[in-house]
Amino acid sequence: MHASDLAEEYPLVGLDTDALEAAQIMAKRRLPGLVVTDESGRPYAILPASQVVKFVVPRYIQADPSLAGVIDEPAADKIAAQLSGKRVRDLLPDNPHELPTVNADDTMLELAAIMARMRSPLVAVLSDDRIVGVVTASRLLSLICATP
Amino acid sequence: MHASDLAEEYPLVGLDTDALEAAQIMAKRRLPGLVVTDESGRPYAILPASQVVKFVVPRYIQADPSLAGVIDEPAADKIAAQLSGKRVRDLLPDNPHELPTVNADDTMLELAAIMARMRSPLVAVLSDDRIVGVVTASRLLSLICATP
């Protein structure tokens, strides 16, 4: 079995995609993260949903979460406003999660080996440097551990 | 809004749950990870799907994924057989991913702060030390970034 047989459609965002739009894609599709491509459409990084949460929570509250219990909780739209005017590149940490890649004609075992080695929840499948799909760890397990 | 309002049903497995069964739950529900509880039912750790993949891929291939391209690929059931007779505790790494917890009456902002600080994709919501549900980062974003 080849990587191209495993790849599924997965939302891609660019470094300049609107931050709120990216958050809404993750929210709507209940994804733990998005694949981020660079200006040329090449794989760049993974943006975890928890990183977006990190971006919208004030730093003094991250430093001491118990403070959140004693202040008036801001309305959801006020929290989301932190994303206004920001782009995906602003949300990424300094050392973003690397997005492992395989070629479309690599085998399932090669893909699994790369996922395992990088402990990555996602691997992007490339053909001619373009992303043709993504394989998640749970997708791979569904093929390995199929119930009869 | 309180953590208990955000919590959703999420599959829990125990340290002694059969490893193949745990993998099949992740596969079937396409989850990036499972919540693992200890013998008393208390939150113990997160088992990422990529960790299960790591467990089934032979070490010499993880060390050099290109080897996977030159050997005959084992059948899926032979790969899955690595999980046979194993339990969830065997799959967890030595330093498993910590599962952050909040109390049912903590606020959404407290929950977000803990998720942000620990960069965790999941937070378990407790009442009397029992897990009453789980909040994923994407669930939280769906509340924060709701489209009108």
C-alpha cells in the first residue's frame, strides 16, 4: 500500500490566512490542528488548536490560572477578538511543530516509521512538492487495526 | 460558563485495557488520542495515536525509515499483531503526556489557561475526582470563535 492510497483531504491554511478563519476551521471540523503551508504552497508546519487557545488567553492568566477564577470572565467574543487582524503566522510559536512529509509512492510502513519517529499526529503526502492529502495517526491505525 | 458546561463524552481507557481494543477505539472514532485512567478511575495520562503507531513499527525501521522502502511490507494484520496480548500500560512512554484536569465548577477561562499553559489538546473535567467529561482544544475554540 502506498502513501497516496492512505491520504485524505485535510484543510490547509497559509501563513497569511486570517487567524480567526483558521480557528473557525478547527472549531467547525473539530480538528486538533491544521496543516500550514508556506507562500509557495509547500508544507511548513502544524498549527495545534491548543496553540490558538494559548494565543487568546492573557499571559498573566496563563502564568497563574487561578486568577481566572477571581476575575469576571470576559465574553467569548472578547476573547476571540484577540485573533482579529492576526494571521496564522502570528499564531505559530517560534519553533513550530514540524510537519513530516512522505512522497505519494512511499509505502505505508515508511509513512508509519516517519510518524513514529517524529511522534507526529499528521503526515503530509506530497506529489511534485504539492500536498495531495494528509494521513492522521488514527487513519493509519484504522488500516492497521481494522476490525474484521 | 463552567467547565461542566463544556465537557463532552470522550472514551476513557484504563491502564489494563487491551492495547488492540484501545487502538481500535482511536481508529473507529478517528481520535488523535485517548484518556487513560489509573486503577482507581482517576485521570492518569493521554495516549496519543502516534504513540501506538510508534509501538507497532519495528525499531530498526524507525531508526532508518528508508529501510521500509526496501523490505517487503508486512500485511496490516501482522503489524497489528504487535499489539496482541499487550495492555495500554505497555504502550505508554516512560514519561507519558500529562492529562490536565479542572473541576466541574471552574470557569471556561481557567480551563483555557490550563490548556494553554500545558499546550494540551485535552483537559479532563472532574467532579469528586471522577471524570465527567473532556474538553478538546477544538471544542473550546468552537465556543470562543462561534460564527454568528
